[in-house]
Amino acid sequence: MTDFQFELHGEWKGSWDGEGQIQTNGLHTTISVDSSMSGRGTGTNPDELLISALASCYMITLGIRLKKEAIAYDHIEIRTEALVTKKGGLHVEKVTHFPIIYLSVPLTNLLQEHLIVCIHKAEQDCVIAKAVKGNVQIVIDPKFVAGN
């Protein structure tokens, strides 16, 4: 079995109004607390990074699942929303993915049923979704665009 390791380097200065930097192999960005939470609002924030990780992992995993299931598609688009609440302490309560799968073939009832299964298997297989399972509710609200 192969293990994979990822690394991040960061620095932070200040409190709620502070600012910092994070850097990984493929990302270098400024971070701060979002302005809606009385932060500086520069760069990105942990909430956006979490939904970015969830959405990108889900989208990649869905693409892999569609290929495994031999479903012809052109591309996937996604919009993801996160609900952060103060109930019981500040936390991410719910994440909703709105994937759009642009198919290369016409959409039949049988294909739609197959796509629904793939959508849920991809969410179950996503490594980032597994990491937050039990702590964050994840909802998938898909749309399919039929090809010619």
C-alpha cells in the first residue's frame, strides 16, 4: 500500500484582523479572516479553502467515476456553497455541491439513473469528504446537460 504526504508552510501575524501566507507545492496565497467575520478580508480564508478542497476533490473524483462507468461526458462544472454557523461554536455545518455534467450523448432515463448512482459514489469516495464525514453535512444537487 502506498502512502502520500502533503506539506504546507505558513505564517500568521495578528488576531481576527491579522494576515498571513500559506504555500504548498501548487499554491501560494495570502490568508485572513473573512470581512463578514470582522477580519481583514484579504486573500482567501479557511472557509473558502475548505470548500475549494471539497469541490475540487469531488469534481476530480466524479470525473474518475464517470470514466470508470464509461459515461461519455465533455466536462463538469461546479458551484459549491458552505454554511458556517455559530450554533455550538463557529463551524462549517453544511456544504452543498451543484455539479453540472455536460454529457456527450443524449440523456435517457437509464443514463440519468446511472448518473445519480455515480454522483453519490463520487461523494463517498472523495478523500476530503471522508475527512469531514460526521462533522459536515454534504449535499449534492446535480444538473445534467445532454449532448447531441
